[in-house]
Amino acid sequence: MTTSSGRPVGYHRELTDLLATLYATAGKPSLRALSEEAKVSTGHLSGILNGSTLPSPETARAIAWALGATAPVQQKAYDYADGARQDRSATRMRGRGSRTAREEEHHLTLEEYLADVLRHEEETSEPYVAQSVVNWHDGRPAERATAQPANTAVFSAGPLAVVLGEPGGGKSELLRRHRLEVCRQWHSGDCSAALPVLVPATSFSETALEVPLFARPPARGRQWLVLLDSLDEITDAQARRKVLRRTVRWVVQRPKTHRLVVATRHLSEQERGDLEGADLEGAAPVCFELLRFEAGDVRELAAAWLAPDQVDGLVRAIEEAGLADLVKLPMIGAILCQLYRADPDRPLGNTRGDIYDAFVIQLMATTPRTETLPEHHAGERDDMWSAARFGTEVAEHIGALCKLPPPDLRTLLTRVVARRRKSGPVRSVVDALMEEPLTRPLGSVPRRWWRGQLVACFRRCGVLEQQGEELEFAHRTYEEFLAACAACDPPERGLEELRRVLGGHRRMHLPGRPAPGFRAVGAWGRRLWSAAADDGQNMSYLGFLIDRLTDAAEADLGKLASAAGISGCTFLAAQKRLGTYLPARVQTRAVEKLKRHIKVGGQARFGASIDVEAVNQLDPGSAPMAEALAAMAIDDSRVDAGVALLAFAETRADGLAALRDLARSPRLTSLQGRVAAATAIFRAGDDSGLDLIVDLACDPELDPDVRLGIAWRLTDLRRQCGLDLLDSWIDARAGGLFWFHAALMVVEIDEAYGIERMKSLTDDPTCPARTRVNAAIVLALHKDPQGTEDLLRFARDRELEESLRVAAVHFLAKAGHPSAPAVRDELAREPHLTPRSRKDLRRLPAAE
């Protein structure tokens, strides 16, 4: 049975897919060798493998045998061919019009892909609020910037872009929405954008991208946009890095037909190095961080989910539950909207664990476990391979698994997660299900067939999704939550797990290897607690674990507040910011320690009061000691303590006040710490932090490169504010080349505006000639025609310095400008040209 184009469907499609899999597994032998083995002509065999010819059941079995299939698989090929022959009379292949078979196959394959994406997205569509992104620079944590829509910035960034974001931050949804939007455009005839194909990192295979549809451009002159999602869900660091390298290499080898966007929670230093080392023909990878919602975005999301008269009620409930920060994560916001819509009178939980506790059950109850194709209905197929073939008991058991109540399903998946964590992260969900008493194979049913039934049963249960022939958790956060549930049953075992994880944070403090977060002086030989995690443990799982234990974890968490240093307290603050429950006394002790730490002691006050220059004038021999005491007064951990205080509602004002003082205290805080303090003030909603950063950037005593770096940070926080500062430096012609470097930064931040500024510089007679030439070169590098025109003008301007004219000719030659040889010859004929310049011009053709 085929479509109007001859593409197989139903049993014929099952047969074609089965033979294609066997052919790939066998190493793609030559058709001649395979035809001799199966006793089928080469032409007939080619048509069978590409789906244009339907074989007899005996021939299908012979081909499967020749490809090394086992007896059950050979029987399956026979059954598929037999079923297809019976259905063939129902639908006949129609004519293909004027197109060639190759064109028709390619066109309809693309149509089928678009239709499949649109159908799937319409079935799973949910309300969506667009998010913003900010750039990463030199591996620094991203800073908030004003409106830079993610759906335009990320997908037009170049051949390779990376999207970083928190758990539940909306990375996967961003990719899905972009794929849906572009597929709709292509379906309607607008093929201007690169066509996305979504590839889960956990099931990445180069073979999947090398099928005819994806191996060539989707249309003439167009590209595929490979969306590699959930790279962080590969928990083994070496395996994750290997997948990243393979994907990047695959795309780099196809620069004209493919681009790549990677979505992950984080990138290690090695992974960043792999990206930066990719040969992208001069283009650098672009990293973005996906930002949380603003307050207005949360209200917009609520309005999309709820009736108009329910929006204010949800916003009030969020504020009363203290979840205003937590709900800024898109996934948590969607969860709360669904819970509130289901029962507006039900109070929301006070922690992230409470929210997931209710949401996972609701998600399992409301997700439809159906599919548009009948063959995906587990236990409902009427062909000979249905569950009924193996007896009533098997059929009834499969039916019961499909209708498993949400509480029982949650219990089952909790056991599955526990089994996976015990045996290692590489174990698949289906393998773990096969060992559970409720889902292990019954009787003598084939294991492979049973695995397929389990996939069909649970692929749409809400928290799992199908990836190839396997099941995987739809979001890592679901698995982390269920893992915490498994670890805390009984609670005593949960406490042991918490102690094990927290114990991995303790480091022996040694002179040659100080514990992270501590100064390399004193406390030698002690095991100090550090926020640096061990064995890949993450904040999200720890938060769920603490939420399950609640006050039972008080003793263990209390040790963090009393540990040496403040890293334990900053860890607790980070958990509070994530929405984790903290026992009242633990929170009180952490807050008290943080408040003590931000106070400046007598020794620090004394060191900060020392005027090193005055001491040097009175007694130069005492200057080294004065410098040492003054340096000891600087301690940026006070900034860390102030930032941590912002996580607690009752100390938010204290934290802001301390950060303001530290940002204005150069003798107590390093420059980097002062910028960090001002940044934290702004991110806490106080715009005075921007003024502090502007003051730091305008300090003439600082190195020019440092000032530009601070201006870049300012631009990350508020784009226009940073551009205004850079403009002020350019207009004032401040500091030699400093102002031109500021102009170059403007070009990097806002290319269109920066190019206009460069044009004004090339036309400004008051501007130094060297700067005007450099500005023209910048224009030419950005493919602006005025750049080469200005360079021609400068090369012929006899009033300019000779070296600048020669430099302009050199750049024109490098750019391949057709007038470059003529200008070179004109300049070479000038009588007053120095011998050195003549020599440079003579070498120009050979050099270029």
C-alpha cells in the first residue's frame, strides 16, 4: 500500500523500514552480492529496498535471511509483506505528473517531514511566552541585557550557536517553538529560513542525519538547522563531550548545507575548548544564556493559561507562597498555571518539591496516551503480532499497563529511577522496566516484542518520551525529583544519601592544594566544606532531596552554616533561591553568619586606613609591610555574603545595603568584587547598581582595557546604558586610542549602529588620519561599500602620510578590489615615494 506518490505506508512502510534497518546493520553490502545471496535480481532488489516495489512474502523473508536476520525477524518481514499485499487492492499508486521519480520522492519526503512536525506540535501545543537571551563572553557568566529576543538572536547567530539555561528554563521549548514556526513557513511556501531538525543528544546518530532527506539541502540554496537538544542529559562527561565533538564535526564538514544550535545546562572548560577549536571558516561559536521570566512575563503566561478572572488570583497566590522568584522559571510557571487552573481553591506548595509532587501526578493523569497511527496503540492492533496472539493474559496485562493509575505509575517510575541510579546512568529506562515485577515479560513472549509494547504503553505517560526504540525522561528534572523520592523511602535512607552527597563537598585543606573557596593560608589539615560539587552531583537533585526530608535534614544542613568559611551558607542561599525548603533554625544560623561576615573587622579597618603612598614617603622601608596589610583588608567574600543575603526575604535590605557599601570601598573590595557587587544590586531590581558600574568605568586611573571590560559588562546588563557610555567616550575623543577602541566595541555590540559611527569617523576631517583609515578598514571588513571607496580615496590622497596610503593599497589588494592594481601603480609612479614604500608595493602582487 502506497501514497499517491508511491511512498509506502502501513505494512509496506513497516517492511521498508525493517529492511532498511537490517541493511544498515549488515554494513550496507553491495546490491550485487545481496541479490546473489537472496536469489533476487539487482533491479528488483533496489526497488524493494527503496520502497517503490512490494515483494512477495517469500522474497521478503529471503532478503531478511540474506541480511543476517534471525528467524523471528524473517517471519516479521514475511508478515509485513503479506499484510501489504492484502491491502494493496485498497489503494493504488497514482501518476506522478511531470516530475521525475527522484524529484517527487524528495519533494514528498520533505512534505511528509513538515506534516509530521506540524501534526505532532499541534497535538502537544501549550501556551508559550517568548524569552530573551544574553551573550556569553570569554566564559563569563551571562549578565542580563534588555530585549534581545531568543527566537531571533539564537537562530541567526551563525554556523554554530549554544543556548545555556537552568533546569526548566525553557531551552527545549525554545527549540520546539522555532521548529514549529519555521516548518509552518515552509509549509506555506516561505522557505527563507534554515529548516530545523530536532535531534535529542541522548539519541544522536550521524546515520540519522545522513538519510537522503537530511543529507542534502532542503531546497536549492537553503540550509538545515540541526537543533541538538538536552546535551546535559548525557551524564557521563566523556560521552557528552564525544557527542558534542561528533556533532560539531559533522556540521563543520557541511558548511553550505547545515548549521548547528546546541541546547544544554552548562559547558565544561573542555567542551568550550572543543567549540572554540572548531573550524568554522573564520566564524566563532556564539554562546547565549536563556533568561528567566520577568514579572510581566509571568503574568502574560498566566493570562495564556487561565481565564481572565483567574490571573490576579494566581499572582496573589504566588506572592503569598513566596514563589515569586521560582515562578520565573518557565517550566515552574507552567506547572503552577496548570495546578491553579485545575483547582483555583487549592493552595500552592511552598517549595519546588511540593509543586512537583502535585504536578507529576497531574501530568500523568492528563497526558493522552494515544497516537494518530493505529499501529502505535499498544494492545489494540488487530494484526497477528498483537498482544492477543500470545494469549488473553498477555493482552489484558498490556491493556492494564496502558491504563495504569497515576499513583501506581509514579511508584513504578520511582523504582525504575532507583534501579538506573544503582546500575549506572547508561542503563536505559526500558531495560530497567524489563526487570520490574509489574513490567517484566510474561511467559515466553519475545523480549524484543515486549520492549516494543512497553515503549508503546509509556511513551506518552507525561514524564517519558520515545527516542528511537528506547524511552527517556522528557526532562531531567522529572528524573531528579523521582530519584529524590526513591532515595527518601524510607527517610533514614534519604538522610544517608544526603550525608553522602554533602560529604563529597568536603576537601582536605593542604598547602599545595587548598580547598576551593578558601585562601591558601592557615587551617592546614582540616576538611573544609566547599561549594564545589563532587561526582557530578547537582543543585537540583540536592534541592529535591532536602525537600523530601524537610526538618529531618536540619542537623546535617546545620553543619553547613557552622562550617569554616561561608561557602556552606552561600550553598544554602543558592538552595533557597532555587525554591528548596530550609528548616527555620538552619536558615537563621546561616543568615546570622552571613550578616557577621559582611561586617568589617578591626584588622581590616586598620589595613584599609593605611595610606601606602604616605608611608612610602616617610619610610620607604616600611612600604612593603604597609602594602601587605592593606592587601589583607581586601576580601571579596564579603560580596559573596551580601549576594547570599538577597536570597532571604528578611535580609534582602541588609544585603543590598552591604553591597552598596562594598561597591564604593576600593580599600575593602577588589575592582572585580566591586563590579560584582554593583551587578548584584542591579539584578536585585535596584538601578543604582548601573550608576556604580558607570562610575567604575569612568575612573581614569584604571587601565583602558579594564575600563572597556567594565563597559562591556554594563552593556550586558542594560544595552542602551552601555552604548551611551561608549558614545560619550567616542564623542569626547578620550584617551588617545581609547575612544577608537570604544567605537570598535560599539560595532561588536550593535553592528548597524556601529557601522554608522565608523562612517562618520571616516568623513570627519578633525579625526586623526590613521584613525580615519582604520575606520575605513573596519567598514570594508564588514562588507560596507563605503569602506573600499574611502580606502581608494585615502590611497590617492597625497596629503596623507605615505605609510597610511600604502596600508590602504595593501588592504584593497587583500580584499580583491578590481582597482587595487591601478592604484598601486599610480602610487608607485609618484617621484617622492620612499624606497621602502616602493619595495612594499613591488612585493604586493607576490604577497597577495
